[in-house]
Amino acid sequence: QVQLVESGGGLVQAGGSLRLSCAASGIIFSRYAMGWYRQAPGNQRELVGTITSGGITNYIDSVKGRFTISRDNAKNTVYLQMNSLKPEDTAVYYCNPVPSPRRGYWGQGTQVTVSS
């Protein structure tokens, strides 16, 4: 049974920081490229950044320079460090493999709310 459990969200003022965690179980985590996704009410789920099994990262333009993805394969965990947060970053954040997220792997997500 695969589980991906996101945590670390919360309420933060614009310009602040949060560090999200995604803890995986039931998979050989080190084999997977992982992505962080977000979804705001009324919007499609959006991929915001990725990390390969070797640690190479990529980000959409709107978060580049502000967000940093890292992973600890020994802990089966991927992280999203979010700095200089903006109200438009407000969303529920999820992790899943890339390039093909799997329906059964979506966790509960973690809510990030950025106030102005």
C-alpha cells in the first residue's frame, strides 16, 4: 500500500517561509523522480517543481528563485522550501511521481495560506 503524506503547511504572511515535507512509504523511493503540485479552489492541479532521483531540480517560472526542492532518500522524504511567499502561492500542496502522477498516490495534501 503506497502512501504519500504531506505536512508542514500553515498560515504565513507574504514574504514569509514554509518548509513542506512529503513522506513516502510502500515504494522504492530512490527510484522515482518526484514532483510538488498545488491546487487552489476552482483551479486545475499545477506542477510547480520536480526533482530527479539524482537530485536535479526544475521549477516553473513563477516560483523559480523562491522555492527549493530537496530529497533525503534514507528518510523516503522530499521537501519543498518556500521562501518569499506570495498570496498567489495559496493552495493545497501535494507530492507525486513525475512525469506520471498516479491517482492512487495522492495524499491529503497540506494547506498553504499566504496573507497579504
